[in-house]
Amino acid sequence: MINQSLVSGMLSPVWVSIKLAGVTTLCLLLFATPLAYWLAKPSRGNIVGRFKVLLMGVIAMPLVLPPTVIGFYLLLLMSPNFGIGKWLAEHNISPFIFTFEGLVIGSIIYSLPFYVQPVYAQFLRIPKSVMEVAHLLEPSRLRRFMRVALPQARVGIVLGSLVSFAHTIGEFGVVLMIGGSISGETKVVSIAIYEQVEALNYEAAHTMSIILVVMGMIMVALIASVNKLNHHS
């Protein structure tokens, strides 16, 4: 018979990972979608255009940098002795390191290119004539964005959300650096698997790994379906 505490110890990291992926994806939907739209819009001046290119390069950094490097600098930035963490400490606000909120911040930064790039590409696919007609019929920029641009880019938004969710589920380096391994708070499933392997508890590690494999297969199937829909549209 399976020990109930062992089951709880395995399911808790899975739930933390799912919650982290869900909150991260929601934040990206709210904040990174307008960013991708702005990046995809034609630039009126060379300075703005160059700034957009630079910003796209910064956003893409998690694609080429090791997760531990990003996690290390986020750890410094959030610690009470440096950057944002120091400012928070001076104003009697608890630092974000080793908290779920800190994990969300790190996950947003690390998953940003995985969301922005497909959404950005989808915004670029909107015919120029569609936006010109929308500009004539709807003077409000916000309404043009909500009523015209978002529906046109819905496939990219869904694809970006699925990829970001799947990517966050499997995070290890960033969350380990800034979140540690606090049970029920910052211990995600990838960290829990690592700890079980270190403890030579291969059965528990295998069980949690199977959960990740099944979740990964589901996400890959969903992503493939959306990609197929995108190619037919």
C-alpha cells in the first residue's frame, strides 16, 4: 500500500508546477501580448525601430543563456543587498527571493521569448489592408487592438500560451536559483525529481517523471494541433 505522506509529497510539487505555469501564462497573456503587438507595428522613426530590434534581442536572451545564469542575476537583483530587493528592503517590503511570487517573476522573464515570438509572428501576418480599414472605421487604438488585432492573432496567442505553459512546467535552473526548495511554496516537480534521485529514491522520481512525460505528451499534441490549424489558415 502506498504511503499517503509519500503521495502527498509527490503531488504537492506537481501542483506547484501547474500553478506556476498557469499564473505565468496568464501574466504573459496580459502584458506580453500588447508588447508583441507594439513590436510588430511598423516603426515611424529609425530610433524606435532600432530600439525594437534591441528589445527583441534582450527578450530572446533566455534562448541562448543557461537558466542558471539568468537565475543567478535574478537572485542578485531580488536579494536585499542589490537592485530591486534593496529598494524593497528599504521600504519594509519582503524580498521576492524564495517565494512563489519570485518564481513567477523569474518564470515570466525566462518564458517571455517562448510567448512573444509566436504572437509577434502572428501579428506580422495580419494584412496591412485589414489594419488600414480598421484605422478608418475605429479611431480608438485600444478598440482596434481588442476588436481587430487580437482576433486576427488568436492562433499565435493560443500557441504562445501552450508553449509557455509547457516550458514553465519543466523549469529547473531558474526556479532552483531564486526559489530554492520550500515544500508547498517553491518546490516544483523538476526540483522534487532531482532531490529524489539524490536520495536514491528512484521509484518516487520515476512516478513524478511519468507525470511530467504524460503532461508533456498532452502539451505537444495540443501544440501540434494548433500549428496544423495555423498552417491551414
